[in-house]
Amino acid sequence: MATQFLQILNQRTMNFNKIFKIFSFLLPLWGLGGFYLFAHPMPNSIVLLNIHQDKIEGKIQLPLGELQSAIGLGVNDNTTNLVNRLGGTIKAYLLQHIHPISFDHKPWSVNIGDMNVVETANKVTGDYKELIVAFSMQPPQYADLRNFYFKYDVIVHQVVTHKILLSIKQDWQQGIVREDSATQNVGVIELDIPTGKIKPFQISLQAGGNWQGFKNMVSLGIGHIRGGTDHILFILTLLLPAMLLVEGKKWTKFIGTKNTLLNILKIITAFTIGHSLTLLLGSVQWINLPRKPIEVLIAITILVSAFHAFRPIYPKKETLIAGAFGLIHGLAFAETLTNLQLSTKQMALSILGFNVGIELMQLLIILLVFPILMQLHKTRYYPQIRQIGAIMMMLLALAWMIERIQDKPNFITELIA
Amino acid sequence: MSRLKSYFPIFFLIFLVIIYACKSTNTTVTPSSASVTALTCGSATFSATPVNGTAFTGTASVPYTGGNGASYSAGSAIPSTGVSGLTATLSASSLVFGSGNLVYAITGTPTSVGTATFPISFGGQSCSIALTVTTASTGGSTTGGAGLGIVTDIAKIVSLAEAFKATLTASQITALQLVYSKTDAAKWSNLPQALSRNRVGLATSTLSATQLTAFKALLKATTGTPDNEGNAEILAILAADDYLGANGGGSDYGSGNYYIAFLGTPSTTGLWEFQFGGHHGTNSNTYNGGKLSGATPAFRSTEPFPTYTYGGVLYQPLVQEITNFSAMLKALTTTEQTTARVSTSQNDIVLGPGKDGVFPTTKAGVKVGNLTATQKATVIAAIKTYTDDLDDVSAAGILAKYTAELDNTYISYAGSTDLTTKGDYVLIDGPSVWIEFNMQAGIIIRNANHPHSVWRDRTGDYGGN
């Protein structure tokens, strides 16, 4: 299990490395810290919690060997159809051993959701099977969601050497939302050896709040653009010909600084409106498209924009096209937010914060890159620079397209990675 | 007009967010505001006592009177004054009509010893919660505890330790020779090195043949001579790790992954520990004032189990242990076995690495003082398979101590009396002695079980430090 976690973490870290390599000059250092992982030498249980506004949802990972030691029924020896055969019994057992209570001893309600069996390979503990259980719990009226006693003794009530690692996977108020931030450990539920009892585990989450949550969404938005090489390059592609006039299907003269800036403003705001709209629709799940075609479409938008930078194909319609392309890019942003399952208010703040973050990052890129382009434009080599840049972008867009269709990197995408 | 146009997107965005925010409005009942007639911080109770420098999570319950039944939401974090580093946050709840308690979550890491004060204000009343922060137990000093105070051949052990040290290079000595600290003493593990990576000292893999010979002489002087115990047992445990390395375990296993450390300079008068350990074996011999002040924690395990041949030699390091434990349990009457058998399950030992100083306050099972002389002899025989691991002089001294305390020692077990099935477990828990033995599934050799066991001493672990 730990290896699984580490693998995921490594993949995420690789993404970060890629970004760092390319754009580290754009930004001050970004803290990766704040997460750490438990070593996982024994088959412990893991409880992951997602803190929502009015309830806590979570996943419990129960090693079946340990569960069998606790309840028998051959749950580890025979996992065929386990959930169908024994789901009801296991659910009743879990409900007996999960008792969140408020500080004034009022019981929370607990619901057990879907269960499924997963097999895990681990070098130290050997291969073992575990049961993943979704559950949710809700405090009684007026009781505090962020401060309570988690009376949980699944398996450990019987197997006194068992341990339960408790982690927070998501807590919007504290800003634990990033998909790649792994988890925040809050502690271990285990036997208190001197007393021989399992003490109720006090969960006291740091008070965060809407401002904290909003700020974190802004940084998530910034991180999202920074994390997407394709988004950044897309913006650069839009900028390449922004100062030029179209005459006879060719990019020609300088249109003046004022017009150029106006041009850029129009293009970027159109893009923003586009992606805001689909981000909103996607976040409330009015539209829900699979990830792969969206990623391919994004590559296509880069290809088209790059070609346009090479030779104008939709003169005077840049604003409209940027808006349309924004619609596509927004769908990709939406996925980040839908996974968080936020309350209405949190979602509204998140969309706003996320957009602000995206805008800030886009502005930063423009501020950094555009003066350079303007300077370059004054040289006689600009047509070549623009054309070579456009061709390289087209190649890259094609490479991304192929990568995303085939689900495997190719030599061009690896070059930039 | 065109300027207005360029602002349009911003209006549009705001509009979208408003639409979204209004889509479903949570209906909340607004209660009358909470009020109390009195808050009594002086009678506040606390769920636990924070320790300086240690992360703390607890609660403070503050009694109130004259509650009006209204609900209240969570407060913001109130930082402590006096001792800083803690915060108190009112937990949302509802007042009762009359007397009740407000509960504050106290979290953080206190930065000093003394009183942490939280000024609170609620329902028209205010007062200050005072919470005592205690000092962390120091756990070890340079002079050290007396511990067991068992006579041993200290001159021989020190001279062999110095002789070994004399064979080493300067950088090897830097790795080997550390100052005494309980923290380093506690850094033993029953995990293979690839997963532990916490051990201190010098890896045996770095030793030349000459250095290894000098080390083995020291090891021999600190371990016992009986068959399959003491020196023979630790060498067999090392061979077992080499066997695992050669049979699927790879380079994470093997006797080269065992570490030697001198915590404190070897001396016939001062405090020092000869620590030697790796995956399935740990020796922690603490010496102080020329005596053996501690022989524990001592971890004993082996995989493969029960017997294996490596380099043409047949090894069986823990067979005597399991035989004697099983004989001890089988010597009990059926009624006594029922008393000795615990209802809980054990998939590991309880006081493994890191579980220092947390012995249970009550003992379970059968009291050895209630047993016959014959039965008592089986308990001593089982204990002897651990005490015999020490050099013969010390072994006799420690066994005498445990024998003297035998009547107040308890034995208990889980699973079967054969102790060969996964989950089988036996515990000898005395005024001083603590020996537990547990059968687990094989890790590298998958078709056989393997045992884990630890010998600890309630007063003598780490020489009482």
C-alpha cells in the first residue's frame, strides 16, 4: 500500500519536476512540503478522511488477513464474491465499531457505502488483499464537524497489535485540496498498552475558513496553469502574431502598441470567459465529458493557433476563436474542481478563486513574455522567429495529440518533459 | 461604449458566480444568541496534560450556569499566553437550559513549562482557562541508571571492545563510537535495513576479515556458551539473514546489514552500551559502574524457521525457545490453560521497537506463584532460553533475579499451546521480566511461519535509562 502511495507520489513529483525545469524562471519557489507518509511495515488499516462542509466522507482500507483474525469468516482465505456474500455482515460489523461522537457525547450518524477487494503487493508484508470501504459520517445538529471523538476500533478491538493510520485527504477550509498533496497524517489509533484500552481518538482540525479556502483555490489556479505546459504554450502561441496586421492572407505590418494591447486584452478575456463558462458548467456537473477527448482537443487548439500564428487562417476572428478554445480548456480545469465535492458556497468561492489564480498566472506570463516579443518584433528577424516558433509549436501540439491518443509519451513529449 | 464593452467579461464572471451561489441556498435556522449567567474557568477540566515540546491534542471543559438553550458555532483559535504554542478553539454545540460545559479543543506544541492561559469570552461572560504544561521526562543521562547491576567480566569485555576498535580505521571509528544517548539506544528495529534505515553505528559489511575476527571475539565475550543459545543463537540469526539474502531476499537482507555501535566509550567504570543489531536480532548490553545494568531490549527471531542449512551448517536458533514455551503451557491443567488463554488475537509482539516504557499496568493470565514446583520449573526453563543468551556470568545473575520474582510472574497465551500456528502467542510478564513470542507468516520463505520474540525488562531496559 505504501508502495502504491509512493508510486502515485512519484508520478506527481515527476510532473512537478517537469514544470520546474521549464518554468522555474517564471516563479518564486513553490513549497512542496507539508506532506509526509507513514512507513507501512505491517498490514495496518488506513482511514482517509475528506472533510466537507456538513459531513465527513472517507475510505477505509482494511487488510483482509487482519480482518480475518478479528472476525473470522475466512474473509482472507476466500475473497471470491466477498462483497456479495458477506457485505451485509461486514457492514453490520463496521457499524458496531465506528462511533464518532461530539465532545458532549452525542453520537454522529455513520453510513457504510461501497466495498471492494483490492490485492496489493508489498515486499515486507508479502502480497496481501484488502477491503476498501467507503463511508460517511455526519454530526448531529449544532455539533462541531471539525472537533469530535473518533471512536474507531475495527479489527483492533480483537487484534491488539493492529494499527489504524488516520489521514486527512481533503479539507477545503485548511486548503488541503491539491490532488498531488498526498495526505496529512493526523495520527494512529492503536492499543494504549499500559491501560490495555483503545482510547477515543480526538480529531481537532485546524480552523481554516472561507478566506483560507479561497486563497488556496487561487494558488491551485496558479498551479494549474503553471502545471500545464500546454496551457502556457497555448497562451504564447496566441501572443506571437498579436501585434501584426493581416493583409492578403499574410501577417504584415505592426498595428501599433495601443492596438496590440487591445488585441491581447480581447483575446485573453475571450479565453477567460470561455474557460470560466465550461469550468462552471463542468463543476456543477451539468456537462461531464471524459478526460481523454478533452486533452486531445486541447492539443488540437494549440495546433490550430500555432498554424494561425504561422499563416492567418481566421483573421479578425481571433477573439471568437479564443473564446471557443477557452470553452475547451475550461473543461480540463473543471475536472480538478469536481473531484473535490464541495458545498455550494465553497464551490462558488473555489470557481472564483481558481479563475483569479488562472488569470494572475496568465497575466504574469504575458507581462514576462510580451515585452520580449515586442522587442523581437523590432528586429528584422521577427517573421522568421514567429514562423519557427509556430512550426515548433505545431510539432509539439501534434506530438501531444499523438501522446494523448496513444496514452504513451513519444520522443518529442519526452524531450520537453 | 467600447470601454464598457471591455468590462463586460468581468460583469459576466461576477454574474455567473452569483447565479451559481444562489442556485441552492442552505436554509439555516437562526437561533437566539447564546448566553450564560456564569463561566467557571477555575473548575475547568482537561482531557490530558500537555508536555513541553510535544504535540498536543486535548480538550478543556469549562462549566457554565444559566445556559439559554441556544446553539453556538465554533470559535476562532485563542492563542495561549504564559506558556505559548497552544490554542483553544470553542467547539460548536448547543447550550443546555441551566448548567453544562463548554468544550474547547486545545491543540499545538507548548514551548515551555508552566501555565498556559487562554482568555475566553462567551455568552456575555469571560474568564481565563489555566492549563498546566509539564516537563518532558529526560530519559537517560550521562551518569545513567543503576539498572540491573549484574556482575559480569567487565575487564574482559572492555579490553575486547578496545581491541576491536584498534583494528578500525578512523572513519569506521567515527561511525562506531558515539556518545551515550537513550535516543540512539532506542534506534533498533525488527525490519530489514532497507525499510528501517534508522540504525546507528558501523555496518558489519564494512569489516575486513581481521576486523570481523576482532568483533566476533567481543560478541562471544558478551554472549553465552550453551548450545543454540547465546553466541550460537546470534550467529545462527546472522546466518538466517544470509540465507534469506541468497533465497529471494536480495541485498536488503544478509549479515552485512547488521550494525555495531558503542554508545559511550567502553569503560570498566562509566556508562556505555554495546549495541548490535539488524533485521532479526538485536543485542542491547548496557554497562554502568563496571556491571551489566541492562541486557534488553533483546529481539530474537529467525526466518527460515525452524531449521535451515547454510554454508553446510545446520542452524535452529529458536527451536529450544518454542519447545520450552510449549512445554510450559502444556504443563498447565485444563483450567489453568483457560485462565492463561487471552481472548484477543496477536499478529505481532506488543512491545516491539519503539514501544519503550509502556508496559501494561495490569498482568493477565495465570500467576506462577499458584503453580506447582514442577510447573514453575517449566517457566524457569522457558525464561532461561533468553537469559542464557548473555555471557554465562551475567546469565546466572539475571536468572537468579527472575527466579526470585517468579511467584509474582504471570503467563498467558493466545491461539494454541503448540505455538506453531500463525497468531499463536505467549507472554511471560513478571515484576521485571517480560518475554513475548509470536508466530507470524513467512515473508521470504512463504510456505512456513516464523516467530518474532522480544525480551524486555520492566526496570532494566537500556540499563534503567
